[in-house]
Amino acid sequence: MEIFYTKIIESIIVVTILVVTRNIVNRLIDKTTIDKLIQKSRTQLVKRVIHLIILIIGFTLIMIIWGVKQSDLAVFMGSVLTIVGVAFFAQWSFLSNITSSIILFFGHSVKIGDHI
């Protein structure tokens, strides 16, 4: 029974760290939006993608805490990524647009109203 208490506490710590990380990322994205005068629709897209990545990392960590073997987890993740990879192969431009959108969001130095 004591083993379960340890796993529950570790799970709570992971969830707390993920919530704090998500809040920090939200603040960083909001600050970038204000500083660079970026549209709200782009901000929402970047937030969704980064929140999905954080959720996947958290789910993986919790599965490891609760005793899922790393080899089983690797096989599962490999299978999922293969299916997603085949699906995105047909939509490669969509995936590259999401990636470039995130890169431009944080690295774009031109603001609305600037003269080029």
C-alpha cells in the first residue's frame, strides 16, 4: 500500500510541475504577443500546439511512474508516431506550416506598423 502512496505523490508532483510549466509558457507567449503585436489567432494556435506537447510529456511521465515498461512505452509511441507520420506525409505542408508558425512567432522581429 505504501508503494501506491509514493506513486500518487510522484504523480501529483509531475502534474504540479506541468501546470506551472504551462502557466510560465502562457505568460511567455502573452508577453511575446504584446511585445511584437501579434494577432490573437496566431497566439491561440501556438498555445494549443505547445499545450499538446506538454500534455504528451506529462502523460508519458505518469505512465513511467505507474510502472509501464519503457520498452512497451517505446513500442506504443513508435506505433502512434508511425501512424501519425503516415497521416502527416499526405499533409506535410500542414505540419511544416505549424512548425514555421511557431518559429516565426518567437523569432519574427517585424511588428505591425514597422516600415520595411
